[in-house]
Amino acid sequence: MADKLLIIMVNTDPKNPQELGAPFFQATVAAAMEYEVEVVLTGLAGELAVQGVAEKLFIQEGSPKSVYDFMKDAHEAGAVFKVCTPTLELWGTELIPEISETVGGAYVISQAMDDDVVTFTY
């Protein structure tokens, strides 16, 4: 059985914040279950790695909890956040402190192909 969950957020658009709850909630739950969890932000979702973006987004109107709060919950539970290099070229280098590393496409592919890793994409 795999012991690592890789969540790749590439198709999730921050313009549709209602799409952002499931990946961060699942990252939190998996980390709380003591699985190794990595969340890689790339594509449109890469913008969430930039300071100030996720703080202004809410999964549902009127919620006191921002998307960034959900990201912090996952991080506090043990999920590791990484960002793909092209994100820095698109949105800049002022990243949230939860980002531990910048990775490239080869890293993502090698992790996704590993037998000990289950990959979810959003």
C-alpha cells in the first residue's frame, strides 16, 4: 500500500473558489491519518502560492474561513506545499510561507510514477 499522497493542483482555477475546498481538506485528513502528503501548486492553481491571493478567497459566501485558512490547516496537519517553477514566472516570487520548495515538471512526473505514491489531481 502506498504511504504518500501527492495532490497536484493544476486545473483548479482560483476564480472558482468553491473548487478549492476538497483538495485542501483531503490533504488535511490524509496528513492527520499520518500519511506523507505533498501538495504541488502549478498552472492556474499556482497563483494560490502567492501572498495575499488565497487570503481573499472563500469557498462559500459568508464563510469566516478563507482558502488560505484551509491551506494553513493542511500545513499544520503535516502537508508539505510545493510550487512549480513556471508559477514564479507567471505570478512572481512573493510566496506564502507554507511553500517549502520550488520543483519542476520532472519532479512531479517522478513522484506520480512512484509505486509508493497515490496521485490526486485537481
